[in-house]
Amino acid sequence: MKGFEDFAPGQVFETAGETLSEAEIIAFAEKYDWQYFHTDPEAAKASPYGGLIASGFQTLLTAFGLTLAERQWRENSMGSPGMDNLRWRAPVRPGDTLKVSVEVLAARPSRSRPDRGTVTFGHTVTNQDGITVMTFDTMVIIRRRSPAA
């Protein structure tokens, strides 16, 4: 189980992959993002994307789940104050397999609470062809394994 002390700028880890099916894309969009290019394969052919694409929010949640599955900080997470720099770079299509490369951008100990620190992670989400489909940064408050003096 990693604590705040185990994260240093420059460290990188990679996630496993997850493939999004047409049915999953449509089901997610029908519940959360009912734009036609997410829900209707035929109508999506006439969209600027030329076919069905996943909601950016589904891409984000898939990436988040893949990152948590790696158990890098999950057990010592104390929440997150937010995320920055979210960009959808390329469409995600049915059959695409997403992976995430996560880099530690910064690690800052708390000044007022010695039991924790904040780690900033940069996420790059790619598909099976190595095309970057999304980037974003998160800040995670992580418990120390042993509180600082």
C-alpha cells in the first residue's frame, strides 16, 4: 500500500486496457449524454465525426476506473480537490481499447496536516493505435504511511 512518501515527480505507471463496445457507448449515452453522435449509429454517420463516438465523460470515467484499478493510491486516498486541464483530443470509437499513462507531476506535503500530502498526476489516455484521445491532471490527497514530525 503506497503512501504519500512513495510518490515523486517523474514517476510513471501504465494501466491495463479496456475496450468500449458499441452497446456500452450507446447505453452510457442514453443515460448521461444523449447527443445523436453518441446514441444513434446511423445518424452519427452524418455528424462531424463520421460515425458513433463515446461521450467524453465515458472516456473520462473509463480512464479513472483504469487508474484506480492499478491500486497506486486507492487505499490511502483522502479525496481530491479537483482536476485541471481536461482535453478531449480525439474521438473514441466502438472497439477502441483505452489505456492510461499516469505521471507524477508534483508531490506537496501538507503544511497544516502532517498526516497527508497532495500529489498531482498527469493522465494521458491513448487508444490501441497509440493516439492520444484525452489528457487531464488530478490532485489527490494521499495519507502518509507515517505522519511527518
